[in-house]
Amino acid sequence: MVGLRGTWVKLLYLAQSDIPSQAANSVHVMKMCEAFSVQGCEVSLWLPDRKVPANTADVFSYYGVSACFELCWISGMSWLKPSYAYAWQVFTRLLKARKLPDLVFSRSLLGAASALLAGAKVVLEVHQPMRDSGFLQGLIFRWIVRRKRFQRLVVITQALKDWHLQQKLLSAELIEVAPDGADLPSVDMAGVVRDPAETASFSVGYVGSLHQGKGMEVVLPLAQLMADVDFHVVGGADAQLREWRGKAQGLSNLRFHGFMRPADVHTFMLRMDVLLAPNQHVVKGVGGGDIGRWTSPLKIFEYMAACKPILASDLPVLREVLLHEGNCLLCRADSPEQWGAAVRRLRGDPALCQRLAARAHADLLEKYSWACRAKILLASLASLKQ
């Protein structure tokens, strides 16, 4: 192999995600393992055994990825906290291995520490500041980034890199910014935007979780303001769906579809005229912490892949990827009236819809596909391989 392909031939990916599950982090993990495989790496993904499927093939189908890498669920120990049990199993398995992997890429802090202790070269990816992980985890992080075999810290936004630099936790050359990504469409969707004049209704879609700050705070009042527009929401746990359906009672133009398999979401997006990313200043993640300043929402890149005009909140972290009047329209996060005006503008201007969607699609092709992300990360690590 030459070039990037095979630079790191054997890559071990560590993640404590529940796979399969509805969590966005599980999508990220599966897509990146596929992307690394496409770049020529032999990838093995080690997961905790909390959710072991009866048929591994079903997992690949669920996420819409090819079965080009190994899935391995490793057993925990009932008497030990799951995260520490996972780390211990990683450590002992690597010690017993005939040969260490060329690189360990970890979404698990404790997994990264275990791999370093076992003698492996490690890249750690984090999606929030390490201060949010607790005192002990902070100490472990500081230990990790000072090890000789530590290769890189990967973060999803420049804001997150800046935070780590301000804390003087490690040098700038050891931090790689790699936004989230999306799959390239199986067909060329450039310019494929529904003409509102040819459809009976104008459809606006939202895809994502229903956690606080993700955007239902805008979608619901927007539906109340615009009775002549159909709003569709994909995502949410059962309890969240019950809560929001209760709040939306009597609104015939707001439909909740519930959770869809990641493999099916793209088809849903193609049926929409406009797609919304109404993140608020404070966004509650799965663990309850505020991720609003650091988030790189998967849905934005999936919207780009669908080649649909995007309306998004005008937030600094989103402006790292989105350009107002370039690849989207940006609205004030807390102003449903401004969002309504933007929807009406798009409804009345098919040419603008076409232009915004085509630019977003082109940006995805150039910079934000999963394949681009894997290629960039492997390129940044190529010079480190001895």
C-alpha cells in the first residue's frame, strides 16, 4: 500500500457506546470505523457488552454501513463499575495480544489510558471539555496527554481546541480539529430541491434528539405561527415524545415521527423542503451537561448530504461550518418570528433554495464527509509513524 492507505494498517477503535442504540455517538463511531476501513486500515471496534445483538449483520444494516470492519463486544465484570471493567478488559486483552495494533483510536478516556499502559500508540477523541468529566477523569486526561506514545487529541470544534489551549493542558500541534460528518449520497443530489409551487404543502423537517436546547423550543412555536406549513420531527425517546406531543396537542401541522434507524433518515430528509437546526445557547447532552458551546451536530452534515436548504441558529460554534447566505440561512436562536420569516423567504424563492442547498452539498463533498474526516486524521498522523 502507498500513500495514506495502510499508513496505520491495524487500527483498534475503542468506544463505550451502546451499539446498537439511538444515541448519536453510536452513529459517529460506526461511520468512522467504516471510513477508516475505506482508507485501507484493518479496523476492529471494541465495545462494552451491555447490548450484544443476536446477529452482527443486523448492526451494520441498522447504521447503513458496510461490514468492512470487525465488531467485538468485550465482557465486563459485575463487581466493577462498567467503565472501569471495560478499561480493565482492554488492558488485559492488549497485554495478551501477540502484536499490538499500529494505532488505538479511542472515544473512551479510560480505554485510552489502558491502551497506553499496555504499550500502544493512542489517539483520543473528546466532544466536550475534560473539566466536565469529574476530578479523577481530569487527572487521567492529564496523565494521558503527557505520555510519549500519545499521538493526538481530536476535537470536533475550534472552540473546543481553544478551551484546551487556554487550560494549558497540551500544545496546539497535538490537537486536531475534525468536525462531525455525513455519508455522501449514493446518487448526485446537487440541485435536487423540491419546487414549492409543484407540491401541495411546504414541508419543514427537524432530525435529532428532543433534549433541552436541541431545538424544539423553536419548532413548536414556529408551527403555531405557521399553520400553512407542515412540520415534521424525527427523533426522541418515548418520554420526550409524550411530553412534546402533549405540548403540541391540537396542532395538526406538527407531526412527530419518533426515532428512525440511521439508515432510513436520509430518505426522510429528501421528502422535506427545508431542514432546521435550531440549537439554543444551552444544549443539554445525554449526561445532562451543557454542550452548546462545543457541539458539532451530526444533523447539519446529514442535511448537507440531503442537498436541502438549511435554517440554523446563529451561534459561534455553528458558524465554524455554516455561512449565512452561503450554505444556509442563520436565525437568532431564540426568535421564532425570525425563523418564520426565513421559512417564508425560502418558500417564495426556489432559486435561493437551490443555491443554498448546492453550496452546502459542495462543502460536504470537499470537507465534511466521513471519508474526508478519516483521510484528514490519518494524514495528520502519517508523519508520526516510526
